[in-house]
Amino acid sequence: MATWEDVERIALALPETSEGTSYGNTAWQVKGRTFTWERPLAKRDLAALGDAVPTGAVLAARVPDVGVKESLVATNPDVYFTTPHFDGYPIILVQLDRVPVPELEELLVEAWLERAPKRLAEEYVRDRS
């Protein structure tokens, strides 16, 4: 299962990615646009999740749209979840210690592609074809 070291390694391997902070938590950006970040749960999240509160580290990541987010939560609720704070937003929460590294890599690449400038994203996809 994945660790913060895996997140850092995968994210920083993507072109033009930098590591910084967002609201005091580690975040990864492409050309200044955040695509994934550490997301500790707030009191309101804990209250909303009730008995379903995860015990491990939580990663937030951009997804292409709300439909993708809903699909991930529906098909793999042991790994993916959301809170009311993210209702209507294409952001998924991930129980880091439950996601396999290859699946994490796919998620982070997709998140990066969503936030990268169009030309950079197209170049990345073209180079891997």
C-alpha cells in the first residue's frame, strides 16, 4: 500500500511539478496549480463521516469531473471517499494506506493532467504514446 514517500516520488516525477504547502499541509503543484495534497480531516469532516472516519493518512486529488469522483467512491469505498466540504467539486479523498501504489500513480497522473497547462499535458501524453 502507498505511503507519503510514494506520493512525493510519483508527483515529483511529473514534468514541471513542485512541492509546497497549502493551508499548512504538503501539496504538489504543476506550474503553480495544485493537483494533490495532504488533507487532514477537520472536525466537521469527522462529524459528517461518523463511524466511517478513516484512521490513516488522507490524500486529496483532483479528478476529471464529479462523475469520476462518484464512480470511484461507489466502486471502491474502502479506499476512496468524500465529505460534504467537497460536494459538487471534482476532488476525491484517498485513504493512503489502502490504495495500491500502481492505482495511486494512475490517480496522480490523471490529477496532474487535469491541472497542467494544455500544451504541457498534451506533450506528456504524446511522449508516452
